[in-house]
Amino acid sequence: MKIVLPDSATLGDDLDLSPLSKYGEVVAYPSTDISLVEERLSDADVVIVNKVKLNQSTIGENCPVKLICIAATGFDNVDLDYMKKKGIGVCNVVGYSTDSVAQLTVSMVLSLATHLPEYCAFVESGEYSRGNVANKLTPVYHEIAGKTWGVVGLGNIGKKVAAVAGAFGCRVIANKRTPVEGYGCVDIDTLCREADIITVHTPLNDGTRNLINEERIAMMKNDAIFVNVARGAVCDEAALCKAVKEGKIGAIGVDVYSQEPFREDSPYFDVKDLPNVCLTPHMAWGSYEARNRCLSDIMASIDAFLSGEKRSRLV
């Protein structure tokens, strides 16, 4: 059996892929241009993919692949209808990155709420040491206890973030297509109007694309902190950057983008240096522990496939 990883660099250079060799030949390409996908999968039995788009135009009509393992929970990069038509199994990994993404989410919120980079820069520059005052209390920051924290999407990650927010003393409200008992579920417009902190954890689909649109961004408080760790296209990126640049919202933290990496023509490029903007390179999911759990889960799905069973299957 031959396993091909067309974008292994997205899994990190420190992840040990040698356990996969028990299945046979393993070929890992750090990255694969869209024009090379069909060629590189031309003799593969199993594909382990993270971001490379797999569809009719990229894999071709005669692709021999029998199983696609998505090294992620989201599956918007794989055309499930086409794979079903071709008889190619598709599986994903669920729950492996909950703690990792929740940790980054809360880190972003706390950093933005306390202006942490600015205070650190004051010390690192030597300005603190050259001064005559024992402390510095500007820019002014506020406790998040008592604030309203809005959670968009109540999957494993959303629930984890909600629990942390509650532990900090926040009033937690949430938005989910199907309300969950025990949570203060509200419609998305109410959440955008009432929340002091908004964090987004919903998958990308037809119902969530552009969910955080220009109109809803305009509803937000002018000191609101907005964090997106879901998918870039869930949000109107141009409207979001315009709002933070013009002071219509307080701060933004973003780890995901409609184009990754975002280029110089992206609206994020114009705001990346602002003190109330925290942009990270789609790393929330990728703690060392999470990536190892991801690989172990993929191997369990391959084992199930070889035994004629279905595990974590989307198709």
C-alpha cells in the first residue's frame, strides 16, 4: 500500500510520520501545487491531506485512491459528492484539537483585553528601566469578569471556551442553529449586539459563510473584542478590518483567513501592525499534543478501513 501526504509541512516538521510505514510506502511532499495533485496521487492508495483541495479537477477521473484521510475536522477542501461518486472513502478527525484551539482563543482574548503586547514592549524597549515610576497603567485595561462573552458555535471547542469564560466570571451567551440546553442561546443578531467579547467556533458551510457580515459587525459594541478561530470565510474580512481600523470595534484576533497565507492585497495586511489587532498563522489547532492525537486518529481510521469497517467516515 502507498500513502501520500501532499502537504505534510502543514502538520509540522517535528511530527514523527514513521509509524505510517507499517502500512507500506509513505511519500510526503511538504506542499503540492494544484497542478501537481493528479500526478502525485497517480499511484496512491491512501491520501492524508490537510489543506490541498481534492475534487474532480485536481485528482482527475482515474484517481486510484481508495481512502482520503483529512488531517483536520473541517472538510471544505474535499468534494464529498465527487468522492462518493467515485467510491473513494473520506474520513476526518474530530475532537483532537479542542484544548489547543480553546487555549489560543482565550490567549487572544486576554492579550487583547489587557493590551499585553504594549506593556511588554514598554519593558523590552528599556523605557521602563529609564523611567522614575514603578508602574505604567496605560493603555487602560478592564477586567473581563462581569462582561458578556458571546460564543458562536457550540461544538466541542465552543463548549470548552464557554466553560473558561464562565470560570472568569463572564456572562456567557451562545449562538447555535439548534439551541443547546444549559446555555443562554440567542440569535446571532442579539449576540452581536450584546456581547463584549465574541469568539467564533462554527464550521464553514452554506449556512455559516459570511455569517459575520458587514451589518452584524456594525451591530457590535465599539469596544467589543472579536476573535475568529473557525474559518476565514465565516466573516466579511474587509468589513471587519475596516471596523477595527476606524475604531468601530475595539479589537480583533484572527487565526484563519479566506486565503492562506493571506497576501499583501488582503485587508488584514493593512491592519496587521495595529496594537489592537492580533493575527496568527492558522496555528490554533496545532499544539504538539493535538497533532499527535490527529495522527493517531488517522491511523485508527486506516486500520478500520483495512478491516472493512467504517470509522469517522464522511463518505
